[in-house]
Amino acid sequence: MTITQLYYVLAVAENQNFTKAAEKCFVTQPTLSMQIQKLEDELDILIFDRGKKPIELTEIGKKIVNQAKNIVNESYRIQDIVDQQKGFIGGEFRLGIIPTVMPTLLPMFLNTFIKKHPKVKLIIEEITTEEIISRLNEGHLDAAIAVTPLESELIKERVLYYEPFVGYVPTNHRLYETNKISPEDLDIGDMLLLEDGHCFREGVLNICKSFKNHIDTNFQLESGSIETLIKLSNEGLGMTLLPYLHTLDLNPNSQHHLKPFKDPSPAREVSLIYHKSELKMQIIEAIQSVISGLVRGAIAFQNVKIVSPLPKRK
């Protein structure tokens, strides 16, 4: 039994196809099939039911795959130990970022990180929190940036910063003449929210529902992006809440729509998250160092006082 054979087994289990698995492993299909067959012969069992389309794991195969994930991850840890001993920060690193953080955070830190750590090859994807959790657990992401807490036993969280919310209010709205708003002023009935699946929506719901008892059917409009919410608000269709960093790049004509919260401002917790196996920790720590310094500085510069985020909505 070899690590390579287990790696091939994991590839087939994921792709449910020998040809696709071979492509992902950069080997020929006969080579991959032969190695898996050798492993099955050695163990005197069948890992895959080849008679089904797509290929499925046998019952014993499912148990072997679960154990193989642990073994392959631990084999990666050996290289991590060597890299840390040498002080090496480099190699491929797969990072997921949620859609409501990506547009503002990535331009802020990426160039600085690349210059500071040129040997790291960042592969960045914009994906939802649900997909991030799945990919972290399956080993297809090394880390991610998302709104926390997630309360997952398999995932560790390192807080990067707390980002305050800011009201974006159209001229025809009841709160437009208000200099500073409070959570008690908010009414879901005249607010624009992101559609289901976005954690930012949950943050807004937390703020509103802490003070008012509304149900989801009261929503007038929902959208898939913060930029669309701003455009809809400009048309007088309702107010919305923006993460603070999204307000920094608004054009001058939009600035008068911004309404800060009275101190302390409600905020969302943005964290760097990774699997409990703690692989590639030297790169995770490097990302945390760069982002924390840049973003906390930007928020502190504006003298924004914040309160700890509200708990996740059940």
C-alpha cells in the first residue's frame, strides 16, 4: 500500500470516473487503474463497484476512503514540517473568499501579499460560505475568508477584522434626513436584501430581528449582489445596509446616501478559516498578518467604534 495508491483512490471517489481521475492526477488512465487494482488485490476487497454508472464506492470502500483522507493529509504534513523548519513560505495555496468580501478585500491585500511572498502561488475563488465549508472538509481548499462564527467542529477560525455596517438610504426614504441611525430604526419591510445563500443577508436579519419581529415574506426585493442593491436603492426602492469597506469606493454622488450607525456600530466578524488538520500554516499566518494590518488600519483610520457582531440567526 502506498500514498500514491490512496491518492488515486480519493481521486476516483471524488470524480466517480477513472478517466477524469487520471486527468486530475496527471497520469494515464491505465496507470491509475492498475495501481488501484493492485491495492484491491493486496487488501482482497473491492473498493469500487465498477458495474454502476457513475462508479460508486462499496461499503468497505467508503470506510477506506475516510481513512485514506486522513493518511494523505498527514503525508502532506511532513512537507509542512520541512517547510516550517526551513522558514519557507511558498507553493500553491487555494483560497476561497465569499462574494460580499471579495470585491473590497482582494484589491486591498493581494498586491502587498504577492510582493511580500512571491513564492506563494495563490489560486483564489469567489464562492459561498456553504461551498467553502464543503471544499475545506474535502481538502479542495487550503483556507478561506468568510463571515464567522461558523460553529463547525472541523473548521478553525482566526478573526481578521470586525467590519461595521453602514446604512445606504435613498432620498425618498423616511430615514434620509437622519444623520445617524440605530438598529431600532430599521424595518425589514422597507429594506433591500441579498437573496438566500449570502451570509451578509443573515447579518442584516440579525440586526433587524433583534429589535423587530418580522417574517421573510415582508421583503420587497432581493438581489444577488451588493452593487445591485445600491442601484435599486438609488431608484428609490428601499434602503439597504453596506459593509463599511464597500463604502470607501462609492462615487461622490452616492456619499450623501450613507448613514452611519450611532456608536457602537453593529458589525460583522470576518475571519480566515481552515481545516482542523492545520496544513500550510505558515502561509495561513502570512495571509492573516498582511490582511489584519491593512484592514484594521483602514477601519481604525476612520475612527469607527464597533460592537461585537450579533450571534448567528438560528
